[in-house]
Amino acid sequence: EAAYDADKIYLAAIDKFDAMMSKTNAYAPDALFRWGMVLRQRSHLRPRNSKEKLKLLHQAKRLFEDALSMDSDNHQVKEALSSCISDLSFRNV
């Protein structure tokens, strides 16, 4: 149930993200960071070694990398990327 509710909120957020990006990309790094954080949090609602959990973590990692490519000095994104990589390493052991 919690995963289903999170998925509904996530899909609504994608629509808002697309609308925002159609107007300006000035907020893109922050939006990508927040999107990545949501994906990472969604991964915590999935079973421990499920393919879906790994997929969500990989998607979050790509978003963090994209955000860093736009704003390489963002320490918050660097920390999030590091944590995401750590989650992925832990899952692949």
C-alpha cells in the first residue's frame, strides 16, 4: 500500500517536473537532485534484493550525476550520489 501511494505521488511529481522544465531549466540541478532523492526513498519501500529496488537506485544515481554535471560544486548532490553508490555496492555484495 505504501509503495502504491508513493508511486502515485511520484507520477504526479514527474508531470510537475516536465511542466517546470518546459518553462526554464534554471532550476534543473535542484529538480534532478530532488527527483533522485525521491527515487532513492522509493527504493527503501521495495524488498531488499528486488530488481525494482536496484533499478530505482540506478535511476537515482543517474539523476545525481546529471545534477552534478550542471552544478559540480553542489555538496548536497555529491553526498547523495555517494550514499546512492554505497547503497548499490551494499546490494551487489
